[in-house]
Amino acid sequence: MSEERMEGKKQLEQELAGLHFASEDAVIGRSHPVTRKERLLALWNKELELPAVPVAIAGLLVAAFLFIPFTSGSTSSVTPEKLAAERQWVQVAGNIYWQDVYERMVNRYAHPDQG
């Protein structure tokens, strides 16, 4: 080493002589995990950068695919009150059913090949 570098190194050591880094073991333990728990914590502590625009677009697409199927059939003008007024009750073997539901079930079991 040159004289200037040696003098600079000595001066730096003198200035930093009073400082002591006490958490060396903790920092080395975090930066070089040994056990599974330490590895999992190190993985959990990773910094992840995600671009905002693609993540927002993906979120909107997921929301659209989840909510659009539930709202597509709700434009009908038939209210539950109108539907209940048009439907008839049927009593079969001591039980009461809606007539359209009963007919659908009877047809389903009478003709299983039609679905």
C-alpha cells in the first residue's frame, strides 16, 4: 500500500475506534439463515416490487369475472310478488309443493334420459 493509503487507514481506525457494532450476530443470522424457521423468515422479509398498472388491471379483470355472472340475469321485470301470485300450490301425499317445481321433478324422474 502507498503511504497516503496507510495514513488514511490509520486515521479512519482512530476516528472509528470508539464505535462498536453490537448487533453483528443478529445481522449475520438474518442475512445467512441456517434453520428452516430462519429461512422462512428471510423469505417473508424479501422486498417485492410489483408494477401498479398490470396489478390493477389484473384485479379489475378478476373482479369482473367474479361479479358479472351474478348481475347479468337481474334485469328481469318479474318481481317475487308477481311470481308468487302466478304460482299454484299442489298437495301430494300430505305434502305441499309449488306446482311448477313438482311437475319439473316428476318429469325429471319420469324421463331421466332427457336431463
